[in-house]
Amino acid sequence: MYRPILLSVLIYGLLLAGLISLHGELIAFAIPFLVYLLHGFWAAPEGLNLQIQRKISHDRITPDAEATVTLTVTNHGADIEELALEEKIFPKLTIREGDIRHLIRLPKGGSHTFSYVVAGARGSYRFDGIQATATGFSGLIRREQFIKSNERLFIFPEFRRLKRAAIHPRRTRVYAGMIPARVGGSGIEFFGVREYQFGDSPRTVNWKVSARHAENLYSNEYQQERVADVGIVLDARVRTNLFQSNHSLFEYAVTAAAALSDVFLAQGNRVGLLIYGAYLGWTYPDYGKIQRERIMQALAHAEVGVSSVFTGLEHLSPRMFPPESQIVLVSPLVSDDLEVLIQLRGRGYQVMVVSPDPVKFELGLLPNSKETETAARIVCMERDLFLRRLGRAGVEVVGWDVSVPFDQAVGPSLNRRQRRLF
């Protein structure tokens, strides 16, 4: 509205100057501006009544994948001679193709459709809406409308699926699954021998044992396989993930957490997620595809934050991590974490650590020199000693050199892990 005000001040000044100085030329000079101003008010656009429809080709993609956003703007009001449209998108999204700004003429009842292609890093992105600005022929009067929307684009971490992850928690649930339950019954793995009971299949009779006992027959018993409670803890602390020049291990840790969540849910387990950074991000345990969606959305939002050691982690809620269940910690680890992890083992949890190697990661960022190699050997020795202490405490550690894809580096180790009882 500053243009009409400026023009009104100019007209008023010319008229006033003409009346005071008694110069008709100044009054005549003000007449064209007055006509222009009156025409601008007369031809001003009416209030906007626009509606938008937004379609996203894929509302769940992976980093650097592309999604096409198609917008249709419909005019339910009067004719609009000049309409400027600008889509408001998250700054971290990159426009690969198309344009988010358009200048069009939109008659009453008409519609305009345009599209653009976006890509971005892991995250959750909201499309706030479109800013519409209408002007008439004169360009003096503007009508604006912000058309809100609630559509979201989720960019989930990209990972290759693991075939299997073998775990052996002390406690399992009642439903059939793929985890040895340490209870005799139907299964594949041999568990023991018991007296033959009515209804047992003849195939289960152990003839060698039965031959030693003239009065009784004995049957083989197999270990039952069930599902379990699995809690995944993602370390999002700055001190463990961030290195020089803002190089971070966190994206690798998120990839590992996503792959582990996927394989544990695919095996039928009840999986929960805790993101430990500047705050505690809880995704309560559940089963199936819906839980996978919840976890992936939580991982899309995950960010590093300032925090100390795992303060309070030894006091985990039984609702989140039931006693004697499996806890999988994804963390580069620091020496201060040893005591907390030992306390978790003391409470009966089966603890496994998937640890992206921070030494090799940071070594790749430094220039080659004798000093760097010497320092790297010293730090590697300290880390190996720390991991051995964890192993002696009953914590299983799976190291990961992040220069190798997660499924190739860690998948075979998770698949062939031997059963360990502590």
C-alpha cells in the first residue's frame, strides 16, 4: 500500500503548492496523477479466493533421491490480471528442476498447474504453503493470500537390508520367532532328551538312548524359537560424533540403526528406539510395518546434540527396555561409557555395541605423516584395550570401518555370532 500513499502525498503536495503560489500549471500537473490513482482504486483486484492441491510423487525417499511436487492453483474468485505465486519450501531442500515462482493471469474459475523436482539430505520437510500476490493493471493495489498446507516429505536414511541378525537375550516373548528361547519344545536346534510322551512323533525317538533303557523310550527335544524385546540406543552426542571441520560419524550411526531396526522387525521382534543426544527421543516398542515407519520417522528427525556421558542410562524404564531383554547400542564410544555399560550388564540386559570406528574415520581426514601414524597407533591400542574390557564384562562389540558398507562389514558378523551365556 505504500505506492498509493506515496502517490496521494505527491498529488496533495502539487495541489497545495498550486493553490499557495497561484500557479495553475502545478494543479494541471497533478490531474494525471489523480486520474491514475482513481483508476488504480477502481481496477483494484478483489479479495483472493484461491485453492491449491499438492501432490508429491514420493513422500518417502532416500537422500539425494528425487521427488516431484505438482501444484494446481484454482481461482474461485474474480478475474486476476496478474498473480504472482511463490512456494515456501524448507531451505535445506534443493530444487533440481523447475521453478517455485510463477507469474500468471488467472481468470475466474481457472486453474494453473506447475511442478518442480526436489532432493535433499536426511530429514523431515514440511511444505508450509504458497504466497499469492495479485495486482491490477495499474500495479498500485495488491491483494495477498497465504495458502497453508500440511504436506510433508520424509527423507529416510538409506541402507542395504541385512539378511539376519543373531541375538540371544536371556528373556523372550511367547510368540514364535527366530531367536533361541532356551526352552525345550518344537524347533530345529537340538536341546536335550526326555522320556517319550503320548503324542510324540516317532521321528523324535532317540533310539540310541532308548536302547540303553529296556523299560522306557526317550525322545529328542528341540529348542524353541521365539521373538524378543530389542531396544536400539542411538548415540547422538556431539562429543562422540563430531570431528574437525564438522565432519561427523552420525550419518553412519543413523544408517546402522536403521538397518538394525529393519532386520529385527523383519524377524518378528518387538523393537524400540532411544535417541540419546541433547534430549531423549523415545519410540516405544512395538511390532511390524507401522513400528518400522515410526522408527524411520524418528531417525529422519535425529540430530546430534550436546550431552554428557550416558547419565541416567543405567536407570532405563522397564516399559522401554524390559529386564533381561536385548539392548543394541550404536555408538563410537568414549572411555566414560564403560561403567554405564557394565551396569547394564549387571542388571541382566544382553548388551551388544555396534561401534563405527572413530579412529579410522578421523585418520582419513588428516594428512599423511609419521606423527599422524604414530598417534593413530597409540589411539588404536587404547581403543582395542577399551573394547577388550567391554568384552570381558560380557558386552559384545561389533566394530565397523565406515569406509566399507554396513551390510558388507557387519552383516556377516551379526549373522554368524555364536551363542554366549553370561
